Amino acid sequence: MACRAGAESGEIGGPSGVVSERDSKRIIRQWNREIEAEIRRERSRERDSGPWKAVVWAALWLLWLGALVALLGHLKG
């Protein structure tokens, strides 16, 4: 029986794209690290969106309303 050249050494893929098992495991570990980092970033964003976010938006809305009233008062006066 004939064996493929890379079958015994743990390589996956053809001659044009030979990837060893070690490389594929390294790639999977890198993907896992990236996914875990993204999950950590999302969790930190969720913590930042607590009640202070609503307070800040309310303050910005009041600031905008005050500026609008000041502009209308200036135009009529």
C-alpha cells in the first residue's frame, strides 16, 4: 500500500498548503485567545453601561435643551 507523504508525520493538506497538526493547534489556540479577549472587552463595555450612562445622556440632553433655549432667546431678543 502506498502512503501519502505527510500522513505519518501528522500533516494536513496537500503539497500546496501543508499545515502540520502542531500549526493547526497553534492557530486554534490563537483563535481562542482572540475570542476570549473579545469576550473580556464586551464584559468591560457592559460594566460601563450602568446607571451612569443614563445620567450622562440626561445631562447632555439638558445641555442641548439649554443651548436651544439660549439661541431662541438670543434670536427673539
